[in-house]
Amino acid sequence: MNQRLISVLAFAFIVSAGASLLLYRLLSSRVTPPAAPKSTSLILAARALEPGTLVRDADLRDGDWTGAIPEGVLQKREDIVGRGVISPIFASEPIVETRLALKGAGAGLAALIPKGMRAVAIRVNEIVGVAGFAGPGMHVDVLVSGNPPGASALGAVTQTLLQNVQVLSAGQNFQKDAEGKPVSVPVVNLLVTPQQAEMLSLAGNQTTIQLVLRNPLDQEIAKTNGSAVVQLFHPGAPLPQEPKPGSIGQTTGARIRSVPAAAAIPPAPKPSVVEVINGIKRTETQFAARGEAKP
């Protein structure tokens, strides 16, 4: 009895092993292994390239790139060498057209200026430059303080002239500080439009400029009416009003601030004329507005 049971179990084991082997071979013949990722020979960066760098032939190397080829990748050395870097390029990364300045634009700060924009230098000190934290890549607001024409009753006025302006460079440095350390510099370059460049040039000569640091992720344009000296001593004093017909507008980023127009000068009153006839003699006497006689 025990021998018969052992024989049945041995037979069942042999049959199941054979069936498993047959099923394995059947499935393995139908399932194809995934193909190895295809690699392509591309021109890669031999080292990390910072913005403002002029690409040289020694900065490039040939290498294999696995996976999808990035859009706009350059595959000829002559299309890369001699162009300035406007966006960081990491080591062993393909060179993409959008990371480089146009041909002939050169390198340095000028290559970082987008088409249609301008870089304006603002003289700063430790206070105006936000204690050295207004570094490359930061965003700031520009405040101006002065005495607006025709608004002497308010005293000195401080208003936000421009908002959310990018700092291109601080001093001679146009690269970001990875550690965010403050650096005291005499000049910062701001990225502005041509019209804003005119305003900053005028503000630098006629008013006092103050930079205000803001979060680069904060893109909201704040609405403010400015502050006047009279409000420091009289909190209930009216604020500078928004533009009205007849006022002179002043652009501040995305909106207009008002500077009251100079009051119109009334025409001088016409003098009174008295004609006196004495015989054949005729004389005229003019009387001014204050009653003074003018022969």
C-alpha cells in the first residue's frame, strides 16, 4: 500500500514537472525581451557653463546620449563655438539653441539682455542696494523720493516707480551666488524696457532712488498711492490722487501714477485807459490793476 502510494506521487511529480517545463518554454518563446535603449552620438558640454561664458571648442566633447533627443539640440560644433551662454548648461548636457545667444552677440552681460529690453545701471550704496542682497537674478521694486511739481503742499513724496524688475548684475558680477551671500557693490544693472530706461535715467538725476527686494515668485503688481511727508505729521491728510483729465501721467510698471499738472497762470488783466482832450491836445493815461498810473 505504501509502495503504491509512493509510485503514484512520483508519477504525479514527473507529470507536473514536465507540464511546467513545457509551459515555461511556450511562454518564453512568445515574450520578447525589451530592446535596449538606443543611444545617439551628440555634442555635449565638457564642463558646466555659466551665463555669460563664451563657448570654446575645448568646452565641448562628443558623447552618447540615451533616450529622446531634446528639441532644438545643436549637432554641429560650428553652430556652437563662439556664442555666449545665456542660461546655465550642465556638464554632459546637450547644447540647445535656447541656451545660447544669437550668433555675433558675443558673451558677457550684453548677451543676457533679451531682444527689445535694456540694461540700466543704477548707482547704489549699502542702503539703496538692499544691504547687498540685490544680486543677479533677484527681483526688486524701484521707489523714488522727491518733490513733485505743483504739489508743494504735500512736501516730499515717495512713490513706487517700477515693480518686479529683474537684476541682471551686481557690480561686475552677472552670475548668481549659490549661497545667497550679500555683496556690497556700487552699481546694479536692471533689466527694463526702453521707456522704463528713460524714467530711471530721469529719476536718477532728479530724485532719490531706493530698491526694495521682493520674492521672485511674487508677480503681483501692488496698487499704492505713495506717501507724503505731510502724512507723517497729519495722518488724515489726503493721499496723492490717481490720474485725472489734465494731469501729467507717469508710468509705473503696469499702471499710471499721477503728478498734478502745474496750475494754469491766469492772463494779466487789461489796464484801464482814460482819454483826456484839452483843446487840440489829446492825452491817454493807463491805470494798472493795482491802481498805478502809467502815462
